[in-house]
Amino acid sequence: MVFYFEKRKTKKKEKKNLSFSWYDFIFHSSIFLLVTLFSSSVTSCQTNAKKAKASKLLKETDTYPQELLDMLSRNPDMLDFVEGYPEKKGQVFANSIGDVKKGEYPLLLQWDERWGYGDYGTSCVAVSGCAPTVISMAVAGLTGEDSITPYTVASYAQENGYYVPGSGTSWSLISEGIQHFGLFSQELPLSRDSVFQALESGMPIICSMSPGDFTTTGHFILLVGTEDGKIQVRDPNSTKRSEQLWDYETLEYQINNLWAVSQ
């Protein structure tokens, strides 16, 4: 009889523990749901606040260059940069792009606060510095050098006649001026085979782009590799576009000219 009593007692205890685990699961699930809803609410509030602030800035045409406001209207990620423009205009805050590793191409943005406020041509690197930024990325990936910032390239371009007022950066900066930074370029025919052959040989490709997915006027991007039959892109004006993989056919009709780059 003693054995029977102890056996029933053990079963009762196990049932109680199982019941506690079930309620514990419900409790923690509820907490998780509340935290998720709260985080979503906070994110939504932050997004709305940014939109309101951007809308306000877009009306301040006396304080901000129209070109910069146009860029902000298409790229909300630039809000903090644009907001700081009046105070930081003309200033450069870095002489290095940060840690780099030879063979890897960092995404550098022309509107990065480290160099984007620096003067270039009639505006600044943030507005007109896509080509210098692309060259800076190519130098970093091919040589492992971290001291060639977009502003370094922009200053060289302006001092040596590679910036054309009213037009922007001349193609000759890529075909000739790039040698100043220890690189060489070769103009490529626009074909799938030539693009994939260059990329799979370890050569990044600088592309001059016409209006389309990347620009409303003109722009430079860097092709850096292939993955699953698609092309990896570094767009100096967009983190989002740089995170995408691109079909060759999508890029082809938008490319004005292209150069494979090597050391």
C-alpha cells in the first residue's frame, strides 16, 4: 500500500509541473508579443518623424542646395546628412575610409559625413562625387589602401582638370587619371560575356549610367563580382541598391560606358 500511495503522489507532482510549463509558455509568449508590438510602434513613430522632418527640410530652399534636396526626396537615408549641411559645408572629417581588406570592395557612400560635405566642383562630394567615390572603392578593393578617400580623388580630379563645370566628372578621370592612384583601366565592349569574364577574373568594372534604376541624370557605379548568375553592385548613392543582385539584362540598357579596372 505504501508503494501505491507514493506512485500516485509522483504522478500528481508530474502533472503539476506540466501545468506550470504550459502557463509559463503562455506568459513568455505574451511578453514577446507585447515587445514586438511596442518595437513596431516605436519604429513606425520614428519613420513618421523622419518623414515629417524631411518634408520640412524640402521646403527650405534658401538654406539647402536644390540638388541636395532633390537627392533627399529620392533617398530618405540622407536626412541626417542634409540636416547637417549648413553647419558642416566645406568640411572634411576623415583622411581614411576605415578598415579595408584587399580583395573586398567596401560600400562607400558619396554622402557619408566623413567626406560628403567637402567641396567638389560647384557643389560637394555628396552631390557630384559619384565617380571619385567609385574610384575610392576600386582602390580599396584592389590594393587594400585605406587613405584614398572619395574626397582625395575629388580633389585630385578638380586640380587636374577632370571636373567639367556643368557636366561633372569627365570620363578621362577613369581612362587616364586613375593611374595616379596605381590602377589601370580598359574600356570594355558592352556584352554579357565581356562583363562576366572581367568580373570572374577579379577585375571590378566602373560603369557610367544613364537615367534608369540608378539615376535621373547621370551616375557612376561599380560592379564587383557575380553570384548565382547575377551581378554584385556598389552604388555610391544607395545602400538598398547595393544590397541587391542585378541581372545583366537589367543593367545593360542603362550603361553608357564601362571600364575594367586592375592594379
